[in-house]
Amino acid sequence: MVPCTAVRAEHMVIDLVEDNSTRSFSTSLASYDLEICYNKFLSYYNIPLLPCNQTIQTLIQHINKYNSNQTVTSITFSVNINNSETHIYLPNDLILPNHIIIPSYLLPKFYNLPLKSHSPNLNLTSSDLLTQNTHDLHLKITTHNVRGFNTITKREAWQNYCLYNNIDIACITETKLANNNNLQFYNNNLFTYFWANSDNSAEGAAIMIRKYLQPHIHNCQTHPGGAVALDLFFKSETKLRIITVYLSSTDMHKRNETQNTIIT
């Protein structure tokens, strides 16, 4: 089975509802739309293409049939604001305008909606950024005190917000995650996390960055429990350093130590 999830911190398997309807499958190349979202997805993962008139349910069934080697590890779907069509994303895609990411627990509700949207050529990819000049990076960067980041519901809600608003880099503070947490599960096909946690779950900071920007990360520095710094290098000698800091309100020694580390 394919672990289907929108923006996930844990693997989740979606139990498929059996589709009893009969769908024709023509072998004629003329019957395939190579620009439609699901065929782009299938082509990306070297899975046989599908003819027109597919839904989320039929696509998942098709992927499961040809995914014996587990090439596809996660899937991201969105629905337009009119609830009339859905879209499937490649790993580096940005959310479509007027679309909302479908949380994993709501996915069965949209099984029978058509997958028929086409990706506009407006989204930035890593290769696009390599050809841009200093003034055209178009990065959206935000910061947010999450006051705890250890529940799936909160993580999905925040990641959905970032996707809906096309935020590329988010600095989050007061994560309240200890070093003994298995943080690898927080990474997904849309975001990678860089953490600064302490031995307890009282503080913490992190930077979450879109996957398509990962090739531009040159260096990462952390100060336990208090700060993360990411260096990103782009073409034309464009260099950015993103720093997120959480200063303890209860431990003045740790607060001063973090502050002095950032300053120096």
C-alpha cells in the first residue's frame, strides 16, 4: 500500500474503498493527456500512464498495483475551493492557486472527485532558482511561535498554512521537543526540518524549508535548545543566512549563552 498523506510526520495507510465501476483503458497514445497532473506524477515515478476521467481513488489503486518496490512513499493531494476537482503534486511542486491541501484523515471524503487539473508554469523549481538573478528569488519567509509541535494535528495545520500561502522557509520557536524524539519522521516530501532541541521538552527552535530549496543549503549551525542558522547559496553570488532564535524566559544562564552565541 502507498502511505498517502498530505503533509505528514507519520506514515499513514489509507484503506481504499473498492471501486465497482467499469472504466475503459485504451492503449492508444492519443487517449492519454501527458500534461494532466496524475500522468505527470506517474511518469515521474515510471508507472504506466492512465487515460482520462480518473479520481483520487482510481489513481491510488493504480499506484498500489505498480508500486511493489515502494518507489512512491508518500502522496500529496489538494482540492480547489469549489470542491470540483483535485490535484496531485510532484515532490518539488508548489500548491496551486485557489487550492487547499487535503489532510490525510479527510482524503476518503474526496475519493470520487476528478483529478483533472494541469500545473501552470508559474511555480519555481530548484533549476529555476539557479537561473535567477539576485532580485528575483521570490522567497517567502515567516516566523511563528508554535508553543509545542508534538501533535500531528498541529503540525499538519501549520504545514497546510505554509503551503496554502506559498511559504518557502518557516522559522518556528518553542517547539517543546526533546533530543530523544525521533525527528526524522517530521521530514516529508514537502518540507525538511533543521532542529535545535535541548535535553528536555521545555524549549527548542527549528527551521522548516521546502524540499526544492534543499540543494541550495550550504551549511547548518545549531545551538542546543535555542538557535538554528541555515546558509543558502544561489547563483550570481547570492547568499542568505536564515537564523531562528528562542531565548529562554526561565533560565537566564541559557538565555545569555544563546544570545552571546548568536552575537558572536
